[in-house]
Amino acid sequence: MKGKKLVLLLVLLLLSICGCKQSISSSGDDTEIVTDEDEKDRIAAFIYFFTDKPVLYSFDQEDTSAALRFSLYKLEIMNDVNLAYDETYDRYYVPVDYVKEFMAEYFDIEELGYYSDHDIRYRENKDTISFVKYWQQQGTYPIIDTAEKRDDRYFIKGHLDVPKPVSGYEGDIAPGVFEAEISENAEGKLRMYAFEIHY
């Protein structure tokens, strides 16, 4: 009799657990695991824009200077016609409005904050940004390990195709993993919301 009661108790416990899972999934948990390979390839191609050259190591909504720095040096890599180079000061000059348009294509940020250091000079009420000519290291292709979609955001975890040589790691190779949060608008346009590479 004890065995039957124990079995009945286990069955009831399993039924209650299954009932809980069904209620959780039906109560608004709209996380979708992305399994479609074409969709994952599209996301990886978008992320590659940021891991190729120059590399966007870290970016979030709290500090837009990383997005500005990346955008300026991406324009340099692309030999954009809107850049004017001054050999005397070894600096590029580019219209602020053009940089904002470029950033809006690739970054999901509300507003570009003013920023100035030795390399980049962007000040309030100026219509031009200047930045020093800068050598950019080569990046690599991102491999997506997991991809989830919630509403209009993708949450991606992955690793870089070629690890980065770093002293202090076994064999002096760091694994290079990344996390990305990417927004998608109604037209299917992807934009970077947050990004981080960990070595």
C-alpha cells in the first residue's frame, strides 16, 4: 500500500510540475530560440561589420563614445569620400551630421553625446568632428553559439573564429567570446544595441 501511495504522490507531483511549465510558457514568455540557419547567417554577417576592422570591443547605452570611435575609424577604413585629411595635423575632418546618419544606420542609440580626447574632437555647436589617423588591427568572423529573440531584440552569444593572441593564457591564445543585443525594426533593419567581447 505504501508503494502505491508513493507512486500516486509522484504522479501528482509530476502533473503539477507539468502544469506549471505550461502556465509559464502560455503566460507571456515570448522568448524564441533562433534555429533558422539563414537568419543566423544574416545576424552573423551583421555582427561581422563590428568584428572585422576596426573591432568594436565594448558598447552599451550608457556611453556612446565607443560607437562614435568605431564609426569614425570605419569611415577611415572604407575611404569614405566625406572625410577630408589634413597632413599638417595628421587628422581627418568629417561633418557631424554625416557621422550621425552613419551611426543611425548601424547603432540603436537615442543621441550622440559630445566627446573629446586627444584622438577625437567633437564639441557642442561644432559642425565638424576631427580625429587622428589611426592604424586598425584586423578582426575576425563571429560564430553564433546561441540566439534568442524577444519582441524586436536578438540576444546573441558566440565566439570569434580566430582567437586573439594574449600573453597569460595557455598557449598565449585567448578564447574570444562575445555577447550582442541587436534590435530589429519593422522593415527588418538590424542595429547594434549593446556589444561586448571577452578575452
